[in-house]
Amino acid sequence: MPLDLLVPDLLAPPDAPAAMRDLRLPGLEKWLARADLERSEEAGATRWLARRFALPSPPPVAAVALAGEGDRAEGAWMRADPVHLRIDGDALVLHDAAVLGLTREEAEPLVAALQSLFDEDRLRFRAPSPERWYVEVPEAELPTTVPLEEARGRDPFGLLPTGSGRINWRSAITEAQMVLAAHDVNARREAAGAPLVNSVWFWGEGPTPASVDRPYAAVHAREAFARGLAALSGAAAPPVPKSVAELAAPGTASAVLVVLDELAAPWSRVDAAGWRAAAEGLDRAWFRDLGEAIERFGTVRIVLPRATDTLVAVLSGRARRRWLRRSRPLATHG
């Protein structure tokens, strides 16, 4: 019964701030030195998960995530996430909802305004979370999009959706920006000095998959896409434990997945101090005592997505005896 620990946003790329690149995690570094290191070609946690569950390419992220919100629905869906566009230096840069701190009282009227704008286009918006918005789209109108995690931190101009249907998605985004800019919610946020919800990012297009593989008996996750994969595959979806010591083995030969996404929000905000604190907390709670987890589960795989691929560190019983291997700084694995 192998255990997979998926840890997005931990391996900092070479151009990350020095405060992130010089992070040392003694527990994780020790086990990475003792592991058999493999490379998976998928870049990013979403693509790695999509392959594990045998989703089509591109994966229908929105439809799957909506199932993870407890709101499974037929039809074709996209994410329509609230974002903040800001001029940084001489470029326009997209920031995701992590910088917004939206409340439900703010999100609901904004989504209602978008629904009114696009009602004649037969778009249907839902916002099960203040920071995660969805839109049902006639399947023939689905555009080709760029995932939010790839657009984040970049100039969005060359990354906008493209489609061959009746809807002009670039014009649709412009119209949405105008409606959001004039909304009372943003007027109040501007008066309070808060970043504006000045655009939406459409991505993750596709219909709900007819079937999903079941590679795990249990999926422990807070993130909506992973929870949706559990729901659609029929896997158990218990809460994420506070530490590896509290993780219960399923009692079968089936695998277990834990998604540790505490780093996602501070990473998006480029909050180096918050990111370091969260990473150090993971080292204490999850990585330092992996020896006991290897004994219970037989094999532990630490899955670390990178910008261009994913590093998979495989820990079997042999790893517990490789005590002469010297650890390297975490940044050397990025």
C-alpha cells in the first residue's frame, strides 16, 4: 500500500527570490538523498494528477474541481477565476486570487454581475468558493485556454482564450473587465486600499469525464481538483491529517495520496516569509519522520512538481539503510 505525498510549490526555480532558494529542510533533504530519484514529464501538480487518473489532455479541470466542491454537474465547464491585473514596472502582470482575500459577500454580487452580462450567451456562473468561480459553457463554444498556474506572474495579453465558436472570448474578457471595474464591490475595495478584482481568467475547459481511473483507495486533499478526482473515481476522501504520524493506512494493498498544498497561497503572493514558515512546518510534521511511514506503507513517494517536469523521490525499505548518503540543499533539486 504505497503512499504518495504530492507537494506543489516547494521546489523553487532558479529565478525565485533568494529567500526561497536558500531554504533548508533537514528532514526532506535527508530523505531525498536516500531516495531513488525519478523524473515524470508532467509539469505542475494538476498535470501530474491528471495523468495519474488517466484524464484526457487537456484535462477538464473545471468539471473535475466542481465535483470536488460537492457540486457535480453535467455539461461543459471552465474555471472563471477572479484575478488581479497590476502594472509591475513596464509590464502588465496577472495575479491570482491569493492576493485578493475575497469574502463571500464580495464574490456573490460580482458573480451575479457577470451572470447578467453573459446571460444571453447561455453562460451559467457558479461560485462555491469566493476564490474559485466556474462557468458552464455550450460545448461548441469552449475555447482553448492557458491554465492559471501558467499565466500567473506573466503578461496575460498573449495568453488569452481562443475559440472558433460564436463567442469572441477576448471581447468577452474586456466586457467582463468593464463590468467589474464599475462594480460597487471594487469601489469599496479601492477605498479600503485592497487590490481590485479587475478581471477573470477562463481556463480548465471540458465536459465532466465519463470515467476516471482509481489509482488510490484514499485521497487526502483540501484542493478542489484533487477532491474532485477522489469523488469521480470513487476513492475515499478523508481530511488531511496534521502529520504523517496521524495518517492511517487503508488496510489494503491500494495506494494512498496526500496533497500538501499549504505552500500554494504564499507562493502565489510571493510571500517568502510565509512560504518558508509553511515549508518548515511541513518538514517537521511530514518529512522528518518518514522512516516510520516507510515501515507502515512499504513505499513512500515524494512528488515535487517543477516548472518543466516533476521530481519523484521513491523511498523503500532500502532508503532507511542508506545513512551514509550526504544530503544536498533543497534548491539543487529545483
